[in-house]
Amino acid sequence: QVQLVESGGGLVQAGGSLRLSCAASERTFSSYTMGWFRQTPGKEREFVAGISWKGIRTFYADSVKGRFTISRDNAKNTFLLMNSLRHEDTAVYYCAAGRGIITDTPASYDYWGQGTQVTVSS
């Protein structure tokens, strides 16, 4: 059983920073495209950032571009550094793994973590 486990969420004031981590259960996931998504109640899961399996290519949603940075160690860990957080960033954040190119479509990803809550006070 392959698992992705997110950590690093919490409560932070607007303007603050958090770093989310996603740990894969197996090093095999170093060959996967990784993505971060977020979801709030009543809304569909929203793409946040993605990174290619070698970490060369990255892509960000317009809403987080310039504030968030995705990175990976190409072993088992993927990170999302979130700076200048806004109340609108409040959501459950999920990491995901897929075998294809970076996409903004949840269905393109094969494995998902359980999510970690990020709450930004206004």
C-alpha cells in the first residue's frame, strides 16, 4: 500500500508562512509528478502547484504564483512553502502523485494524501 502523508498545516495569521510536507511511503514515488491541491467545503478540489518528477518544471495557479513555492528532494518528500498567506488560502491541502505530466486536473493523479488543514486568520 502506497501512502502520501501531509504535514505542516495549522493556524497562521495573514501575512505569515507555513511549509507543508508530503512524505511518500516508498522511494519509487521519486519518479512521479507531484501536485498540491486544496479544497474548501462545497467547492471542487483546486490545483495549487505541481512539480515534475525530476523537479525541473513547476507550475502554479495564478492565485498563489509568487507566494508559494513547490519543491522536492526527488526521494520521498515534496514541499509547499507558503508565504504571504491570505485568509482566502484557508483550505484542506492535499498532495497527489501521478505518472504523467503536470496537470491541474485531480483525475490525472493516482494517489492522494489525507489532507492537512491550513487556516489563515483574517
